Amino acid sequence: MSPTGKAKGRGRRDKHDWNSIDNYAFLHEKRLDEHPFVADHDKSELSITPLPDLGILLVEGVIYCKYNIILEFRKVAELRSIGSRLQVRTFSFAYNAWIEGKHNVLRYDNGHDNPDEYHRHIFDLDTGEEIEKEFRIMTREEFPVMHEVLDELQAMFAPLNAS
């Protein structure tokens, strides 16, 4: 990592690295408000709860998407103070998407036994059975942020529902 916080050779910051709590909250709210796959902004929920006594920030939500897809997420981030600024860095992730009233279609998470093991589960869209050959271990850098999960869901379902 260079002194500017940018990863060497990639020219951009680590999307999961330290961020100001204000920017972190702003990005989550912006993605929820503006992502084209979100169908019901009023019904969707986002909760960002600092728990300074525990040194963590809890981020939870439910997003109601097009085609009756629901994305539920829960993330836990560590908190630190730099002067008067609070910063966060997420260490626990779970995104779970399902067809309303049916079954899972996509899940990203970490930490079943090892918090540094990030993985993706994908499910058969008709039956909800996990497709074992699609299970994939990922690096932290490969692990998506919320809007990337929404992008993936949109790419999965928009072609199936095209008129």
C-alpha cells in the first residue's frame, strides 16, 4: 500500500479499507436511493448503528428490488478515531438475496470458521438448491460492496424478465 492509501499498481483505494463514517453512511444511502435495480425505496430499510462501547458499527438492511428480489445484508465494521473523525472498516459481511416467497438466489459472506475467508454461494433460480460447483472462495479485494451485489442481481434477472 502506498502512503496515499492507494494500492500499488492498481491506482485506486481498497474498497474495503478505512473510510470516514460520514462517507460510509453517505455511500450506502446513495446506492440505496439511486441504484436502478431497487424497486421500492420507501419500503427498503437501512440501519447504521455505531456501538462505540464495543468499537463497532452495525450496518443492516433490506432492499426490495425489481422482479420480487429481496436483498438482506448485515455488516459489522470496526470503529477508530483519528482526531475528531470517526473511521470505519468492515470485517464481517453477509449479503443474502432471494425471490420473495420462494428461495435464495445469491449469497456472499465471510467467517463461518475463518473471518478472512470470503465466499460466494449461488443457487439454482428454479429450485433454490445451492449449485456446489459455483461456490467460490474469494479474496477480500474480490469481495463485492453493496452496489456490486445489486449490479450482479440486476445482470442475473433483467435478461430473464426482458419483454
